[in-house]
Amino acid sequence: MPRHCTEYGPLISGLAPSGEPLFIAGTVWNQDTFSPRFDEIVLFSAPLEVMLERIAARDTNPFGKTAEQRERIVADTAEAEPLLRSSATVEIDTRRPLAEVVDRLAAFAGPPPPVGG
């Protein structure tokens, strides 16, 4: 059963006053009611062809190996990506080197705390 953003409201509200950076990953059908709580909504993107190549090459998850599953990925992407893109405030192209992707995301958390602090 899919969860709804509102189930996480108390948890996120409890963490927010700490001042610590908080990253949440995932999507749910009603996330637009919850997204105003966040400074940024990041869309990690890659062209469909790149995603399909990565799925074909991975060995950590069997999903996406059959023609039927790949067709589902294509259909799901066509339906979901425009919705995700419309709510994103930032897009990070995952074709960039991994270190660059990580650095862009980490920049939202601000500078690291001082060593020993």
C-alpha cells in the first residue's frame, strides 16, 4: 500500500527544528501538498535511453530485464516525469560524473561543520 506524505509530517516536523540538513527521497501521489516544507525539490534526470542502458547493465536488481518490464518503464517515465519535472526546483543531470552530482546535492546542505564541532 502506498504511503502518503502526511504520514511523515510529524517525523519531518520533529527534525526540522534541529537545523540539520534533511534529505528525503521518493515520490507519492499527494506530494504537492507536502512540498512547501522543503527549500528545494531536486529532480535527478537522465534521458530514457540512458536509464534503460543502466538498467540493462545493472546486476543488483532484476527488474527491467524483460521486454514487458522495459515497456512498463517507458510508459511510467512518460507519465511520471512531466509531473516530477513540473514540481522540481532544481534538476541534476545524472550523466555528469558521480562526484559532481554528489557535490551539487551536498551544496544544498551548506558547508560541512568544522572538524571536531
